[in-house]
Amino acid sequence: MFRGKAGLILALTFGFMLLLVLQKGYEAVAGATYPVYNVTQRVYASDLQAALDGARPGDFIQVVAQNASFITSLNWQVEGVTLDLNGAVITAPSGKNAISVAGTVYSLTLQNGTLKTSGINDNGIEVTSAGNTCLELRLENMVIDGAKAVYFKRNGRLEWSGGRSGSLDHGVRVEYGVNDFSGVFRDVTFTRSSRGAIYFSGLRQNNPVTRFDLANCRLGEDNNPLAGPALWIEAGMTEINIQGCTLTAGGNGSDFIHINASGTVSISDSSFQCLSRTAVYTQGVNSLILTRNRIVTRHGFESPAIKVISPSTVQVEGNTMMGPGPLGIMVVGGRVILQQNQLQGFTAGIDLQKGDAMDMLVTALENTVTVDGTAFTLNSALEGNLQGNELKGDIALQLLSSQGVQVENNFLQGSSAALLVSSSQGVTVRGNTFTYNATGISVLNSRNVSINACDLSCRSGDTAGTDITGLLIDNGSGVSVTKSTFSRNSTGVIVTGSSAVTLRESSWKNNGTGLRLAGRVEGEVTGNTITANAVGLDLLQVTEPNLRFIGNNIYNNEQGLLASPGNNLAVLENYWGSSSGPYHAALNPQGHGDKITGDLSFTPWAPYAYYEDDTPPQVSLALPGEMWLTDEPVPLQVSLAEEKWLDRVMLGVYGPGGETVMAKSWWRDEWPPSSASLSWEPDTKDKDGVYRFTVLAIDGKGNQGEAGDYLILDRQPPTVLQVCINNEAEETSSLTVELTLRAADANGIDAMMITNEGGPPGEWESYRETRSWQLLPGPPGSRQVIVHFRDGAGRESVTTASIIFKPLRESSGSDSESSGGPGQDPGGGSSEEPESIKPPAENTTWRGSKGSQDSPEKNSEDMSGVESEEPSKEQVPVRVPQGVAEFVDVPPEHWAWPAIMALAGEGLLRGDGEGRFYPDAPLSRAEMAALLDRMLDITPDTPRVKWVDIPPDSWYASAVARATGAGLMEGYTGGTFRPLQGVSREQAVIILARAAEWLLSSKIKAPPTWQAVDPLPHILPSFPDESDISPPAQRAVLWAVKEGLLRGYPDGTLRPLAPMTRGEAAVLMERFRMKFRQIIIPAATGT
């Protein structure tokens, strides 16, 4: 059948497979007959006890069928065996334990099953006593019932992970004779357990050592709570760690976690549901740590939620505790650290007190406690530090018989009292905020208490009819109050029967009574501010005053100080709200400060306040106009704003010679709240002229605010009239004379009108002191000139002057010297406007400019520029038209001579008709418009703009209309152009940039170039004043510099905001004309 090696291999394989089939069949038959299998020995047993009896140390035994059921009681006597029940249930007969572990066993493992008992006194697992031997018992996923689920009578190590204890008596009980035990529990649920889920009560003389570690366990359930304690440890040394557990207590009244042993206890991230028991009770532990737990009590809870007796250290952090109940946390003795806990719903929140043999040292940080009674009590503490807590209750915080306690930056809200300090010493209260309905702080029978930077302001809403006190000091010694605030109290501070009391740098405001002293009081009140109270200080009940009362600000109180006769109190150098001092009916009736009564010594007082104030009053004065023309009173409107306190206001009126014509003052109580309507009534003897009005306001600190204005009093026409002809000559041989005119008026001489007697009426003209005048033609004889003067108010005065006309020779008809009509200026016609256009003569002469120019005068455009350049385009032959005279004020060596003569030669520039050009005069906007109009030949059909300040018949009207219509120049708000206003250098460049854009777009349809120029700082590093260039002008200026149109001054500056002169404008325009000479069609030639 099988041949060769291949046949042999097939035969062996077939035989092996047949053997396996036969063996599996045998095991199946054995499994059906024997339910227990020893995996290590690979043998079957008929029952569990037989399997255990036949086991050897280290064997692994497993129930073959899942969820099997055994009615038996096991006696475990073999060491190191592991039994996997595979879901099996073992039910012990009545009177028997499910498993009894012999004393010879040192370790065993039981897993994946259920142990049940039938009798109420039978246990799930009982570990019998065997001297000091130790059993290591491991339970995995076991459900165990019985009177006691696990009962240890000897030392042991229990590890239980997964499963459940449903015992009647104890989940895990360790017999009192055991002196070394540890239990580790993971994900185990304990229910029922009327006497305790985990229980150990040892003998103190044995000094037992225990360790318990519970993680993610459930000790009781909502529908099946623990009847007894979750953990009960008595005696010895213990180490307990509970983490992430849920504990639900029933109602038998014992502590839920009870630890009466030394050692360490840590409970974290766990949840407690307590009916009527203390959640955690410890006594004598070295260290108790409670972190991030949640403890919720229920109705009927009558014990402290946490009670700690005589610990070494207690740290309670991040816990949430919800009442009801009489008390949240109680600690007796030890060092206590409370941080970021939240307690609410209890009658009292936290009660910390000294133990019989242990001092109390407390640190409480950022806790929140809201209760009905006292939120926090510290009794007989040796040292304490309370910071950042929020405490609310009938009494927020009480310190009883304690010392060395710091209370800092807390929020304290108390119905009766926010803070009670009784029989204590060395207490510091700093930076706290208080809310209260009766008393903010009560200091009773205490000494060396410091209250600093606290806000004691009643914030309880409507407190009408309630006696509210910010601070009460009774029978105190060495109590100091500094930099604190008291407001909205019935009484800010009450001091009775106390010594060495210091009240310094604090504020009382908006109280019924700011400060009340009574009985025998010794101390110092200095540097405080007491303001806006009904009564600032009440000293009526002081019997034996020994007070240093100095340097305080006491103002704006309805009654500053009340004192009884006979005490003769000294209250020196205080500020009373007025530099005139306090008002005392007998001693200072002229005082405008706070009212004071009693036998007082208050002189000297401080004229100005001690508080900080650097801001003077804001004062404004409004007059009816610039002039006053009648004898009626002048109305004055004074507005005043003072942010703190006003002392007085003074008004002064000063005449033309500086003399005082009115002076008046008002104290604060006489001045209206914000503004006042005053008046000054001029006297008939007051001269016309300029009057100065000054309002001076002085605040409580002595700062002065002032407002002033001027008004011209003008009730008379011009006076002191004087007209002189030819310097008071008696006769003249010429009809042309020089008039010298004088007149005086407070409002100034606005205009004058000159008329020859017998001649036609003159015209009003601007007033000037000298005037050429043409006398009335005719035969020799007297000539009279009549002059009317008109002031700014429109009033007129008239005067005359005469002279004898006596010509040198007689002539018939009219005077040959008179070339004009009567009253005309003999200057020879009107001067030609600077920009008149005249065509050049056909025959021109040529002149070459010098090879280099001298440096220009100061403020003149530098022709050579700051940087080296090619020869200037202006250095070409200049056409000087025949008949065009050179300007007397522009010699050939003048730096602008080539440009001026080039433009004049083209008919684009002219002088004044008398041979002057005025190169250093500012260029006006009208002249700029005329230059552009002539140079660019702006077409007449360009849209025109009408300006309200340009007469239609003015010489520049058309040029301005065309320049603005083309968008080269712009006007101002209100429709004005301001033609006579100067042009700055950067404004001229902006206009030329627009002109270049207009030329390129209108003549050759090319895009503009100057808008795309890079930012200035990258191109103009050589000009130190480039930062003066206005942002809107930067690109235009840069374009002009790059194109060589604008070159700067010898000192390297550009001076963009300086006015452009006529000489600079000529140079700039000529450079522009040369640059665009291929586009510009000169107006003069028409080519």
C-alpha cells in the first residue's frame, strides 16, 4: 500500500492522527464523568475536594464544565494551588464554611466563581489560625457571600480583583489577634455588610501593622447601601489608600470610614453618599490626605461630615461637600491645610480647634464655604494663614483665642458679622472684602490686631432702619487700621474703651457716622479722609480723651465733628473743606468748611487737602463777543468742572492800563454746581479799550485752573483825530500832497474816507497813516481836505485840514502836473499783474549764462543741488526778447536768473512794470494757477469751477477756473480758493505731479508715472528732514527728486513745508518745461 520513503511518511502521519482522535475521545468521556481537571498533572477528579487532596504545590486546577454547581465545603490544605472555578457555584451545607484554609497553607489563588453559604453564621472563606504564619490569598472575579465573605484569623496578604462581596456581617474581617495584614482591592463591590465591608480591630499591645489599598471599588450601592462601615481600622499602624471608589452608606449610625490608628491615610477621587454618619473619621493618624472627593449627606445627617482628632498633618484639597448636616469639617489639633474645597448646605462649615496635647497650625487657601451658621471657626490656633477664601454665613469667620493668624484677600459675607476676632492677639487682616448686614469686623478683648487695605462697605441692598457697623473695636489694645475703606454703614468705625488704637490713611465715605469714639480712648487718628457722611466724627461720648488727631481730610460732611463741652479736644492741622477753615459758630463763624461743635482747638488748620490731586479745575469763560458797544452790563458765562473738591472761585476785570476795575470771589458753598451766569457793569468813567477778564478756580488741593478772554469796550467814535498836509506846511506849489493821518479808537480804525472840499464824495478805503493825495484843481487859494474815520463798530468821526495852494507859475485851464482825475494815485496807472502774458518780440538777443552759479542766498533753491549732476538744463542760451528789460532785483549772477529770463523770454513771467521781479517773495496760489494756465495751454472747454472768494473780473479768475477744472489745483471747504495764500514747496510739487499726469493723459494718452514711486525711506536717505514730508505728498516729492525737478538746499535739507518763493517757482517751472518740452506747446509761439 505504501512504497518507499513517501509511503513511510504517510503511514506515520496517519497513525499519529488516529492516536490523537482516540485520546480526545477518551478525554471527552472523562470530562463527562469527572468535572474537575488538574491541568498541571493532567488528571481528572470526581469532585473539587478530591482534586484539592490530590494536588501538589503549584498545581493549576480547573472546573471542566462552565457554570457548574457544587454543594460542598472545601478544606484547603495544599500550598500554592490555583483553582479556576470557571463560573462554578459552590454552596456550602449549613454549619459549614464554603472554604476553610488550613494553617499549613501559605498561598492560594481562587478565581472565576461564586461561594455561597447556607447558615447565617457560616463564612465564604475562613483562614484558620496558625501562629504567626502568613497566607497570601488571591481572589479574581469572585462573588462571595456568607456571614463574612473573607475571614482572616492569622496574618495575611489579600489581593481581590473583580467580583463582589454580599456578606451579612463583614465583607472582609481580620481577627483582632492578627498583627500583620494587607489588603489590595481592585474593582470589587461590597454590599450589605451590616458590621463593615472591611473590618479590623486589633490589640494595641500587639502594635499591629495593616495596609489597605482600594481602587475603583464600590462600597454599597444606591439600591443596596452598606449597612455598616466601609472601612473600620482600630489600633496599631496603618497605611490606607482609597482611590476612585464609590461609597454609599446606609443608616446604622457608625462612621463610614473609621480609622483609629497611627500611620497615613489617603482618600482621593472618590464619592461618598452618607445617610446619617460621619463620612471620614480619623484619630491619631500621622497624615490624612483627602483630595478631589465628593461627599453628599442626606436628610437626617447629624454628625460632622469629616472629623479628625489629633492628627499630625491634615491636607484637604479640591473636595466638594454638600449638606445638610451640623458641620462640614472638624479638626482637633495638628497642622491643617485646606485648599480649594467647596462646602455648602451645612449649619457650620469648618471648625478647627486646638487639641489637648497638640497645637493648631492652619493654612486655608481659596476655599468656598456657604452655610447658615458660622462658615469658618478657628479656635485656639497657634498660627494661621487664610488667603483667597470665600466664606458666607451668619458669621463668615471667627477667630477665638487664637494668635499669629493672617487673614488676607478673602471675601467674607456675614449676616451678623463678617469677621469676629475675640480674645486673640497678633492677628493681621489685609486686603479683604466684606459684605454684612450688621457688623463687618468685631474686635473684642483682643490686642495687636492689624487691619490693612480692607473694604468695609455695606453691600446688602436695602438696609433702612438697620444698625450697621463697619468695624467695632471694644476693649482692644494695639489695634491699628490703615488704608481701609468704610462706606454705606450706619457707623463706619466704633471704638470704645480701647488703648493704643491707630487709625491711619483710611477713608470714611457715605456713612451715617464716619467715626465714633466713646469712653476712655487712647490713640492716634491721622492721614485719613472723612467725607460725604452725615456726621464725620462723633466724639460726644468720649470721657477721657488721649488722642492725637492731626493731618486728616474732613470735608463735605453735613456735620464735620460733634464734641461735647468740657473735653477741650485738640484737632489741629486738619483740612476742613475750605481754606477759610471749619465753621464754628463761636470760634470761626467766617469759615466755609465743615461745621464743628464743642470745645475744640482747631487752629491752625490746613488750608488745602492732604489727598493726592494733580489735576487743576477745568474753567471756561464765554463773553458775548469781541466788543461791547453799550453801557449795559456785560454778561459772562463761566463753566467749571472739578473732579474732586472746589475751594473758591475768583473773577477779575482789568482795564486798558492793567488797572483792576472789578474783583469778586466766591467760596465753594456760594458757587453753583457747574456753571454760573455773571455780569460786569461798565461805569461811565471806564475808558474805552481792551478789557481783560480772568476767572481763577482753586481746588481743595490748591491746584489752580484759569480761563481768560478779552473784550473791547467801544462806546465812543474814533477820537484824537489828526490830519496833516505836507507835514503841517502852510502852503504847497503842487496839487499832489502827502497826508499824515492819525486817529485812536478802542476797537481800532477800520476805514477812512478822504474828500476834497467842494469835490465829489470819496470812497471808503483801508486806514493807513500816510497817503498821497491830489488836491482839488483850480486857482491858487486855500484847499481843505475832509477825512472821515470809521472804527470797527461802525462809528464815525470827521476832521479837516487846510493848506494854501500857491503854484510856482500861472497856467490856464487845468493843472499840467495833474495827469489823473481827482483823488487818483499819481503813480502812473495800475501796476501790471506779475503773470500777464505778452508775446515776445520777433527779434531777440541771446545771452549765455555763466558756467556755474554761486550758492544761493539762505532759503533760496540751490541750483547745483545736493548731489553731483550733469550741467543744468538751464545752462543754455537764454532768449532775452528785445524790449523786455532785465529785472533790477535779478542780476545775471543771481542763481535763478537763467530760469527767470527764460520764462520771461517766452512771455510766461513779467515783473511789476517798474523793473522789479521780487524773486524772494512768496508765490501765491493765484500766481501758480496763472503759470500753469500759460505753460500748459489748458483748453477753454475744460470744465470750470466757480469760487466764492474770486471776483469774476480779477486778473486771475480765468486761470484759476481752468487750473481747477483740469484737476491741477483744488480748493478749500466752503467753496473758497484762497488765491492770495502762499504755496509750500511740497504743495507746488503735488500740483506739478498732477500737471505731468494731465499732460501725459491728455496730450499723448500715456499713463502717469509718479503714482508708482517706491516709498520715501528707500530713496531719500540724503535729506535729514524727509520726515517733515506730509504723507499725501510723499510720492509726488519723491517723483520730483528722482526727475531732477527738486534738489534741495546747500545744507542738505529739502524743507517741504517752507513757502515757495517766486524765484524757486521759476526754476521749478523751467525744469518742468524742459523735461516735457516735447509735449508742451509754448503759449507765446503757438507752435
